[in-house]
Amino acid sequence: MHIPEFLTWQLIISVVVLLAVFHVILGGAGMCIYLERKISAYIQDRIGPNRVGFDFGLPFLFFLKGMWGLGQFVADGIKLFLKEDYTPARVDKILFALAPALVVIPPLVTFAIIPWGGFLSLPEVEIGTFGSIQAATVLVAGANISVGMVYVLAAASLGVYGITLGGWASNNKYSFFGGLRATAQMISYEIPMGLSLLAVLLTIGSLLPEQIIRWQYQHGWLILSQPIAAALFYITALAEGNRAPFDNAECEQELVGGFHTEFSSMRFALYPLAEYAHLITGSALFAMIFLGGFHLPLGFMGSNHLLSPENATLLGVIAKVAVFGGKTFLLICFGMLIRWTIPRLRYDQVMTTAWQGAIPVSLFVVIVTSVMVYYGQTSLLALLGANAAMFVVILIALPLMPKTASNARIPLYGSRYSPMEGERVLTGPTNATALEDRPVQSAVSV
């Protein structure tokens, strides 16, 4: 018996990366819930989770009590596991059970092509009388495939099915409306996402993720040479993941809970799990495409430093994974900052932003990038100048775009926004105590 030919170092490393990153994303989705609650608390001048630690009520684990509330996501997970898994009457039971699983699969398979640690050189290993695994330099990624970024678009397009089927199978009109919103939104924002990615691929001339990182190592990060495409990609990634300000599919003020209204227990938990997995995967893709992946500008350290694509040592792989993970973490925090800063857009505004804003701009970017590539002007300064010119053209064209009168605010005569003639409207407080920032320490009587 001999070692089969398919058992290579690339297969072994790919399996290890798939298992490791899969569990990191699952655990990271739970930690993202804790992180978002903390970030929102700081923004709103609150404390956030700070009670649940890992002492489990046991006296000898008293030193783990509190722990900045780090046990909160574990408590939430246990609560969701123990809640009743209720199935309403007259639902499509098969689709009702499958939808939560379908929604969580796309973000958990998209990361497979991301080269987290570049290349790793491994020696030949003898395995007794069975033979040997040949020495090789392998890519530290879940799948080393030639289609690369096409796989990203194919996997991302599957995310709509779980949400749509969940809304349909629930036999609830609010869930159905949420599913319709999610379908229209995701299909609309897939177009500018693909076009912004096409502008990048035209610039680089390759579909391979490691070539995207190598190009940025040689020419500078793409966020500097393609800033408009970077902004479009990040915006569409938020829309594809149903993140605020594009979370109209679960708009509580209008649709109760949207597509997941009728779900409970772990079937409900899979929806926020998929949302945070989308956020993690989208942030990692943005870091790879526009922020150089594992690259940092360390040219002063020579051409073969730890973070260079040519460095294939184990220490280099560890350093690259750490840098890649740090960039992804910062982008996740930025996405959470956006959620608690920008209010939710109205649904007609979401669709108008796509069809009258993002799609025309992304087409414009692809056309200009194609012209620049045709004339060989792909340096950082040339592309940055082209993007600056495009930005000026967009600012000029913006006031010329057709305006819609739908959902316009109707003035209510006599209200504070439309006062009667001669009326003086006061909307602020008039009491002296209310006007004082420090009423207790001031001279105003409280």
C-alpha cells in the first residue's frame, strides 16, 4: 500500500486552513455580537455587557467573574439552544427548516480562496514503507483554484436564497415582504459589486487572489489607485450582508422582524450568525483586494522581509496571518461604527442608490479603467488621477440626475416645520434648569 497521488502538501494545508478558518468564523460571529454591543454602548455613552464572565457561579472560579462581560455571547448561545424551537401552523415545513441553513452556507464557503498566509515551503516527508509526500511550496488557502474571484461572485450570489425562502416559507405577510425586499436589494447590489471587482481585475490582469496581493506589493494598495471601486465594493458588501444602513429586509418599524419573524431558537440564531459571517468574510475580501492582504509597506526592511510574497517560511506565514487578521478586525469594527452612526435608509432610497447611483458609477469606473489599461497607464498616480477626474465628473452630473417626488414630505400647516404666518416656533427647552449643562453644580435652583 502506497500513499495515493492526490495526497499532497497542498491538499493537507488546504484542509487545515478550511477547518481552522471555518471554526474561527463561527466563533468570531459570536464574538462580533459582543463586540457590536460594546461598540454601540461606547457610542451611546453606556457600559454595555460587563457582568457575565466564565465563573459559571462556581466559587473556585471567582477570578473569572465579570471578565468585561466576555461570557455574554456564550450565555446568549446557551439561551438560544435552550429556547423552544417553534414551528407555526401552515408553514412550508421543508423550506422552513432548510432556509436558515441555506443562508449561513455562502459566507462560510466564500473565504476558501483567500490566501491568508501567502506561500509556505514544506520539505519531503517519509511515511515508513508507504512512501513519501514530496517537497512543495503550497498556498496557505482553503482552495488553490484558477477561477479565483469568479468563485467569490458565484458564492456571494447564493446568499439571497436562504432569506427569500425563509420569508416565503413562514406564511407571514411581513416575512414575505422582507424576503421580497432582500431579493430585490441583493440582486441590485450584486451588479455594482461585480463591476467594481471587474475594474480591479482589469487593472491587475489576473483572477488569482495571490496575484492581486502581489500586484499591490509591487505597485501600492488598490484603495489608493481605485478608491471609487473600493468605496463601491464596501458599500455593496454591506448591502449584500443586510447590514445597516441597508437592513430593510428586517426593518422592525415596518415588518416586525422581517424574514425571520417566525423563526425561533437556533433556526433564528442562524440568521444573525450568517449576517456576522458575511461581515467577517466581506471585511477579509476587502482587505485582500484593496488593502494589500497581508502586505504592509515595509520596503525599508529589504525585499525578502517576513511579509513579502517571496518569504515562504513558517514564521512568515504566521506574521502574514496576523497582519491579515488585524486588517479584517479593523474593517469589522468600521462596519459596526457605520451601523451605529448612519440611520437606516428608506427602501426606495436603497433601490434608488443602487440603480441611479452605484450601478452607473461602477459602469463609469469600468469604462475609464478599460481605457487606462488599453493605453498602459496603470501606475498608482495615473489611476489616482483618473479616479479624481471621475469624482469631479460625478459631482457635476449629480445635480443633473432626475429627481423623484415620491415619498416627499408633505408640509402640515400649523406644525413646527410649517408654522402659520407670524407664528414664532420654539422647539428647544426654555426652563433654566434644562438649559444648564451641570444643574447640580450650578446656581440654578433644582
